Amino acid sequence: MPSEEELYQDHILDHYEDPFHRGSLPTATHAHEDKNPLCGDVVRIELQLDDGGKIVDAFFNGEGCVISQASASMLLEKLQGKSIEDVKQFSAEDMLELYGPRLTPNRQKCCLLSWKVMQSAVHSPLERSGQS
Amino acid sequence: MSILTTIDQVVLLPEALRRDFPILSENVLDGHPLVFLDNAASTQRPRQVIDAIARVYERDYANVHRGIHTLSERSTEQYELAREKAARFIGATHAHEIIFTQGTTGSINLVARSWGETNLRPGDEILTTVMEHHSNLVPWQQVAAKMGATLRHVPITDDGRLDMDTFAMLLSERTKLVAVTSMSNTLGTVNPIAEIIAQAHAVGALVLVDAAQSVPHMTTDVQAWDCDFLAFSGHKMCGPSGVGILYGKESLLDSMPPFLGGGSMINEVRLDGFTPAELPAKFEAGTPPIVPAIAMSAAIDYLQKIGLDAIHRHEQALVQYAYEGLSQIEGLRILGPAPEHRSSLVSFAFERIHAHEFAQVLNDRFGVAVRAGHHCTQPLHKLLGLSASTRASFYLYNRPEEVDRLLEGIAAVQKMFAPQGRKRRAQ
């Protein structure tokens, strides 16, 4: 069992308090939102993809525990500028590794929420009028 | 803690009964004594119940109501004795008004399906409340959709009590059933069940009481309430999981068709049909939860030996103590009413700190087990403007010192997650 000192490492709390790209993205082309039915944590990710499938910009918004929100921040920081192919290649194991501290199965769900949302977001184009 | 003086030591149960519960002295978390405050989800079991389970399997086990051999006779006798004890425990007139189910959820679904699908017509109304557990909402949503009935919900007051004025307004000749909890698993509110039943009966409506949270903690008397249906679980009252009880008035259960079909629930089966058995077998298709039911009666023995009124007094003292302690914490919002309107639990939320952080740190650093999440009351949490809360729920073995530990832990969590002007570092 991990101790809470490990779980809440400084760099995780840094992400929680000073997240990477928390907010909305007016130029978003793709977006997805999901929740963890167990606890109600919510994460929404908005992406701007170019024609080549590159993530030009990425923002997230959400509500939930430190793990769900800090992991979203870490994920976006990691995948900003990467391709759809990179997102597909980025596995759940990679996400848990990126987070760092070993998590119990129930807390892994908190950590993987943003990862799940990201995997869907790249396939969820926004309906836009008057744009190509 | 200075507020320790406010607790009336005389009303507390003897600390020695903690020794009945082997798990309380287990080294669950390295170096931390276990402070188990998740009793509203499921309690722990005393040695007396654990032994009863082993005793049946070791000496008396066989399927019930089938063999004429000695073991089947023994297990049948104990199983039926468990039914009689359960009947006396809740003040039922007849043992055959006690149906063993797999739990409160199973009991409510039995009524929703058997009674609901027989008696509800388009335009009929089922009245429930916004503070119900999902298990007293979803079955009614399902049956209402199927039968074209309408589901209505009694709101709560600002302090988390049932809005009885609106309840009276919502009641009408269209109301066929009121499904209500006797105690909210999130707010802790104890509802005025006798009054609710009297008002419902006045318009000809039946009442189902979800008593999962109240039966373990206070005396229940279905006759005094004039209750039509009552549902509760074994695992929230020191018994095993996998068994619960549906109480129903004899005349109602007699008029209802069987819910599940199979063995035991029949009188005669032909290839082209069947005739159902008498009560209670009519509603107990298949091999029932034999050992859980027998062990549940051992739990009833245990609780009755201590006394439900004594348990209630003990928990009221703890909840009052916890409420006062929590009230002094800045930024903490207690869900639900003042202690005199609640029982055995207190849920709370902070503006900035998620319930998961409390549950995690309380566990890892203080050995305190609490529930974090929506506690199967999503509509209520939404109404309160929350996605999650933290819940501390007490039982007969909890002590004031454990409440102190909880309060100490909460203060540590607040400190740990207070904004510190942190900056994310470059990768």
C-alpha cells in the first residue's frame, strides 16, 4: 500500500495547483467529456488538431480529486504537439507510469479518467458551421 | 480535544465489546489501529456471528425444505427459527410475513416487480423522495416506465429534512405507493415514518420503508408504524452479506404473484403450468441464503443482547460529538440536519478539497476508514451542488477517541491541501 506522501508527491501537487492548460479552447476541433461513475469525477478535453493529425493545442477542464485533475494536466503537457498516432500508442500503463506513484485499483480509475477521455477526444470532431 | 467533556460517558456502551470483533484488533494498516467509520456501507461482524457461520457449515449444513435426512432437518429448523427471530425483531405478527432475499435491493425489487406490475395503471403515481438511495429509486423508475405510472419526489428542507408540507401536497388519490427511507444514508436524517404512513394510508396509498440504515441502529416496530412493506439487509447489522429481509403484511403478500420462478416457490408443477406455494415459500425461489440467514439471526441475538435502545443512545452520543467537532472546522460543510434529527452518521464536504483526498489520507496516515463519493445518492448530491462527499458512519463499537482521530485527520488533510502557491516545473 502506497503511503500518502508518495501518492501526493510535490510534482503532482504542483500540477494540481498550477495545471497545464486548464480551461477551454475556442479553436478546438475535437472534444470529449466523461465521468467516473464511482465518484463523479469529470474531465473534459478539447483539442485543436491540424490536417495532419497533430495536436496543435490541448486544454482540459474538470472537477475531481487531485489524482484525476493532476493526471489530466500531466497528460496534456505530455501530448501537446504530438500526433493522433502518438495518442493511440500511449497506453494505460504509460499513463500510470507518467503519474508516478503506484495506485490501488480504485485510484487507478481516477488516474485513467483523463487518459480515457483523451483516447476518445481524438476521434470526436466538433460540429462546426461555416468552416472547412 | 477539549470538547471531550461534552460527551456523556454514561450513555456509551462498554469498550470491552470491541473485543467481540476480531477485525478491530487486526493490523490492517501498518502501525495504525483500525478506526472503522464506514458502517453505513457495511458493518463488521462479531465473533458470535462468525462462529455461527462456521458452526452451521461444520455441523448442521444441508439444503433446506428438501431432505428428510437429519442434516436437512437441522438446517431447516435453524433457517425457520431465523425467520421467527427476524419477525420478533421488527415486531411482525407472523413469521411468514418475513421473506429472505439477497438484501434490501432484492427486497425492493421484489415489491416493485410483483406488486408494482400487478397493481399500477397509467396515471397512477409512486411517491418517493430526493434523499433515497439508488436502490429505492431505480426499481420504481423501471416499473413506472413499464406500467405508464408517474414517479414523484418529495423535496427536502434547507437543513436536509423531508419537506412534510410538500409531501402532504403531493399525496392524492392517484398515489398508489410511497417508497421512503427511514434514515438517509447520506444526510443521516431520521424520517417521521409513522406520520408518513398515517398520511399515505389516509389517501389509500401503501408504504414501503427502506429501513436498511435504521433497523441496525434503533428499535423497529412494523405494527406500531402500520407498515405495509419494510426492507433491510443483514450486512449493515453485524450479519453476513448476501441476505436481507422483506417484511410485508400477510394480506398484501398473499395477493401478490411470485416474483422469481423456480424450485421451492411452487405447490405443484405440470409441464403446462404451476401453482405457487403458500407464504413465505412463494417468494423464495431456489436455494435460499441458508447460512447467511441463520448467521443473521445470530446477529439479531447479539444486537438484542446489547439492546437496540442502548445502541441508539451510544451512537447518538457519538454523532452529537462528531457533529460538534466538525462544526468547529472552518470551511467544512456538514450535510443534513442537527444531531437531534439524525442518527449514526455525518457526511461533510469542503469547497476546495475532494472527498477522495480525505478518504486516502485518513486511511494511509490515520488508519481511519471513511466513505468518499456519492454514496449511491447521485440525485441528492446534485441537489446539494456536490459531486462527492465524505461520510463517517458509526456503530456500537466506535469510541469518542476514534472521532478525535477523525477530526485530527481532517485538520491534517486541510493543511496538506491548502493552496501553497505551487508552480509546475518544466518537464
